[in-house]
Amino acid sequence: MKVLVVGTGARENAICEALKDDCELYSYMSNKNPGIAKITSFKQGNEGEIEKVADYAVEKGIDIAVIGPEAPLGKGIVDELEKNGIKCVGPNIEAAKIETDKSFMRNLFEKYEIPGSLIYKVFDNYADIEAFLDDFDRDSVIKPVGLTGGKGVKIVGEHLKDNQEAKEYAKKVMDTKMGGFPQVIIEERLIGEEFTIQAFSDGEHLAPMPAAQDHPYAFEGGIGPITGGMGSYSDKNGLLPFLSEENYQKAVKIMEETISAIAKEAKPYKGILYGQFMLTSDGPRLIEYNARFGDPEAMNVLPLMKTPMIEVCQSIVDGTLDSVEFEPKASVCKYIVPDGYPETKYANEPIDVDEEKINSIGAKVFYAAVNQKEDGKIYTSSSRALGIVGIGDSIKESESIAEEACKYVNGNLYHRRDIGTDELIQKRIEHMKEING
């Protein structure tokens, strides 16, 4: 079987690794990702030029395409590929609105009375924003309606001093059409611990994966600007140290009801649904959905799959998805980024990665926004460089493996050493105890 993976980053590197032994593997990527390049037949090109991607897929006789990033999904890459007879793991343009249009997602929760939503409102004029925030007696979250790569969200009390600054930022979001829409969403700020559940979907059935916790803040201790994600961890039982089986299942139920609603409102959702939740004193609340694997969370779960990835992809396109099995292992992913990221001055610099050493201690390396040039060297961009993943019988063991492996990547680079540590996880546990009284 011929499989095409679309995308350039560490998420796509992890997808390719999960598929490489069971199919003839191709990739379409904007930069030469060294991790993907060595295990696929590849073409470099803009993933957003969906007709060109489809032409390449037809030329190579691709059977199934797996779409990694959200931007091509928002442009209708699945519709274009299916028009050319190529089956896809990824939602069509209508179903992908669950991520690309946040107002679609919130309206879906209202119309179909899906539990776990939060107080929110969509605005398209400044006067209404002023009136709303003047009367809103709690901290809020300001979000663009469209895609911003996880970097457009600002929280009152963290990034914004008060509701006056919230008004100014909301106006900026609208005036600049941040995310592609002259609109803004204002939501209540939830108090709790965030967690992620990713799930495979064939449009009717849902197969959830182990839960993970991402760390979006740039610097150790959970401070600094929000990034695309600095690392994440998962536990061997599929839960998290602060997440019970009951609350995990409640979150999965929310996702199942969402899949059902999308099928009624748009078209059946085939692909990966990523649910970002906040565990509150009232149980899990849905912050937002992504229409694809998380990055970094894909790197936590894909290496643990016992069910072959190719079988899962086939069952998604055939509509025969069943449960998916995972190894009972913990994992910790630490993202290595250019020093100063997200505002780095160290872009386009060579880095040295000793893959042999990293692999020898039981860790994995997944390349992200880097470019391997003709001289064979690997160069950074202004974004995340690579994910280092440790896998073990506990989070503690996995963290130790990942941290040791980070020593074998050299350059003007930085990573959060605290991700997956006992100290940080204990803070999460204590935080939930405090919230629950």
C-alpha cells in the first residue's frame, strides 16, 4: 500500500515513524526534514498548494493520504484529494471547521446540547466588546476565530493586565483579521489543569488515545509567552496523575457527542480529533478542538501504539474503526528550540544532533521546523527545532531518559528541563486538590 504523509514537522516525523515498516511511504513537505527524508520518498513544496499535493499523490498512485497540519485542512486538501480518488485520514473542509472556525465549534455545543462548554461570545464590532467586558465580572480569554498556530490566545491576569487591555487586544485581533476573520471570541477563564485527549475517528466510531498534558508556556515554571508547545507527558495507565478514569471517560463522551453532531451538521469526521480540556472542580470542560494530532502530544502516543498505524488508517477510511491498543508505558517529550524562542535571534543556525547516542539510551528524536541543506547540516528556523522523547515504566524514568538525551543536541538552543519532573507534576496534583477543596 502507498501512503502519503503531508507536513513538515515533528508531528509528521512521528506519523511517518509509526507507518514506515508497513507500507510504501511518501511525504510532501515544505522543508527537508531529516527525520522524514530518510524514511520516505519525498517532494518539497508548499503544503498549502493543495492542487499540487493532489497532483503528486495521483502521480505516485497513493492509496491513503494522512494530513498532518491544520492549515491544508482549512484549505480543503482532503476534498481535493478525494476528488482525485485518494482516501484520507483527515477531515474535509466542512468537518475541519471544528478547529478552523471556533464559532462553529461553540455553536455546535449549543445546538446539540453537548456538555462541557463554557461561557463565550463571538464579536464582530468593538462597541459590543466594550459593553460585554464592562459587565463581565470574571477573568476572560481573548481568541481569534481562525487559525493562529496556538499563539493568538491571551489571558486576562496573565498576558493582559485587566479588561481594558483585553479590549485593546480584541480590537487588534479584529482590525488585523488575526486568524483570517475580522472577529474575536471572548471566553470565561477556566481554573483547573489542562489535559489533552486525542482520538481516531471514522466518522461514527471513536478510538481514544492515552491522555497527555502539554506545556505551552515558553519558560520553566510555566511562565512567559504561549508557544506551540514546549513539551508534554503521558502516563502508563493512559491517565494522568491528577486525572481519574471517571473524568477521562467524561471527556471522551464529550468527544463522541461532538463527532455525532459534526456528522449531522457538516459531514462525517474522518481523522484525528484533538480535545483540549480543562479539568475543573465541575469536571472536564472543553477549551477547544484541533482537527489533527497535537504537536507535541503526537510524539507521546504514536510510539506507544500496539495496533499497527496502517491498520488504523485503513479502518478510518473504510469506516470500520475499532479500539486501538497502546503499550502500558509512560512518555515525556521535551522540545528543543532556538534560544529565546518564540522571539529568537538564533534562526538559520546549524545544530548538531547525535542520533546514535540519543537512540542508544532509549530515547527518540523527532525533527520539527528545521531544514537539512545541501551541505548535509541541519539548520534551525525561528520555530521549534526537535522533540526528544523518553519512554519508560514511569513518568520519572521517561523524564530522566529524555533529559539525558537532550545533552546530545548542541547549538544556541534551549529546552524546559522541568517538563515531566516530580516537582512540576506534584504542583499539578496539589493544584487540583486545592480546587476540589
